[in-house]
Amino acid sequence: MKYYLYCPECKSSFNDAGFSFNCPSGCNSIIKTEYREQPAFRGSGIWRYSDYLPINSRIEYYEFPAILKSQEYSEMYGSEIYFILNGYVPDFNVRMRTCTFKELEVLASLKYSEKWRRDITLSSVGNTANAFIELGKYAENVHITLFIPEEITCCMFELERSENVTLVGVKGGYDFATNFARIFAQKNENVIYEGGGLNFARRDALATMAYAFVERFGFSPDFYVQSVGSGTGVIAFFDGMKRIGMNPPSVILSQNIPFIPIVEAWNKNLESVPYYDFDPVEKLYAKVLSNKRPLYNQRGGLKDILTETKGGALGITTEEAKIAGSEFKKIYGFELYPAAEVAMASLDKISIEGKKVLVNITGSGLDLLKKDYRVREIKFDYIVESEEDLEMIE
Ligand SMILES: [Zn+2]
């Protein structure tokens, strides 16, 4: 195999036996890939970086975020502001049909599942599910069963549903959905839990944004700004920079008040993220930032990265996010996803004068997509509320 796996806690390395997301020695760590050969970057889309993806084949889908310097924001802040622009914005030659960076993760996840010939199941609060619904059709012999909190259909849409995707609405929050996905995997022999942020195929897919930025501009920025739910994107960017021999930027991550477990854990120096006894999906403006079990205190996770890069964590109010979003729309003429508004609002809270700052705009342009495509609300194939209900899913 062109890669092996590595545990950053006990430093052991081992081969991938398929969905090997935990250290054989039981460490609390995030398993990472190490590639044996020097890569050759060629072609376009995410596949340009195939040598750094733990998969063997590709699909005919080449959409990729735009990478650019923003003159407008650079002037506004007296800094150099760069964007990784994920979304559907034809004027910037970026046409990601599901509008968010989750699309990159899903492409790799599908191919990884195909390689190991496994059907997969997972829970999602929106963007990941949207991407599986749309792109699932590109995977051969993989069936995808998605568990989605029933009340969040507001954030979800489909263009052309993939036939190999089953949508299960769950009464209860994200926790319930995740739990049901795990139980569903235990009960069905060929179905495996997809792994979410622990799935290195997903993280290596997101790391391609780091390579693309360095290819385009030739340096590592001073700051990398992103809003986070699980933290997968931040870990991937950090690992990606290291993989290509660059010094990773100082990471500034943000979350949407009132649900800020990572921000609290970091700023109060807690060992792990605090427990919130409400369902964040109900209360949050940026609903995708609602992960209760982020990749924080595992070795190689957010805590290690914030420490190593002397980073920071910010809580952003909904009002601050919306102001940042309308400012952006005034300048560029299209809408950001709420999570991207949270990231943009972070720029007002750090001192960045004279610095090179890269903001990952994780989602945008749904308003533009709706002009070019018929965007439909999703329809669930099943609604479940108890473990017994899982029996009816085919
Ligand atoms: Zn280990």
C-alpha cells in the first residue's frame, strides 16, 4: 500500500486493514496516514492530490474550492486576507454543487468505502448528508444509510438523489442520530460506521486545501481561521501543511454562542470539552457547529494543535455572525453559510494588522445554486424513534 498508519501517541505504525481508525494499543489518539513516496501533483480537482489520498481510484467529479486573495478585505483590515472559497460561485469558477467543503470529504470517504467493499452508515446535521445524497451515486457497490435529526431539514436539500442512499429521520437530536447509526452498523454485518472525523480518508481529502493554497501562493500564512464543529478541517489543514514541509499557521478557531465546547475547553484549560445538557441543533444559528464530541483532547487533536501553533479559540454571537455575513454579501454579492459567517466574524476579534490571514470559507453560494438548479427539500425514507424501529430499515 502507498501509505501506512501512525499513532501520534505511542508512535507505533501499522497497516490499514480497512476502517482502522483506532490505535491497536488502545491509545486515545487520532490515527494519521504516512505516505511512502514523494507525490506528483497533476490533474485537477481533489484528484490532483491522489498520491496523498488513501484510495486507489477516482470519480469524474472535479469541483474544488477557489483559492484567492481578497483585495477588499485586505484593505479593510490592513492585512493580507486570503480565502479558501468552498461553495457554488460560478464567478469565481467554483461550482461545488452541495456548496460546502464536506463535499471533498465525501468524495474520499466514498472511494475509501468502495476500496474496502463496505456499506457505510453515519449521522449528520446537514452538509455531510447533502454531499452523500448528491455524490453517493459515484461510488460503486456502496450503500449509504444516513441518520439525520428530523428537525433540521431546514439546512438540507437534494438536487438529484443518489439511489444508493437511504435517509433516516431521527426523532431526537444529533446524539440520538449518532447512536442509531452505531447500533445500525452493529446489527448489519456488511455495514460499518463511517468514522466521521476519525476517518483519515476524509481528513486527507480536506488536507488538499493546504496543498492547493501553498501551490497557489507559495507560503504558509500567519493565521488560519475556521469555524469548527468536530474540528476535522483544522486538523486536516495542520497535518497537510506538515506533510508538505511547511510551518503550520497559528490556528484561530471559532464557534457559535451559546454552544462553544472547544472554546471553553481551550480558554479555561480544561482536560476535555464540557458537557452541554441542551440540544445545540435547536439553539444554534450555525447548526452544523453542534458536535458534542469534537476531536479535542485525543493526541494529535485540536488541543495539541492549538498548543503547538499558539492558536486561539473564539465564541461568536449570532448577531456578530450575521453582521459579518451581510458585510460579505455587500462586497461579493452572494451568501455565506452561517458557519462561514462565524469564521468571518472572527477577523474582528484578533489583531491581524500586517499579517497574512487565511480564512476557510467552509460553505457559500446556496443562493446562487438555487438560481441554476432545482433545489428540493429532502424526503426521508424512514422515521425512527427507538432501537426497534431500526428493524424496518432495508
Ligand atoms: Zn497508540
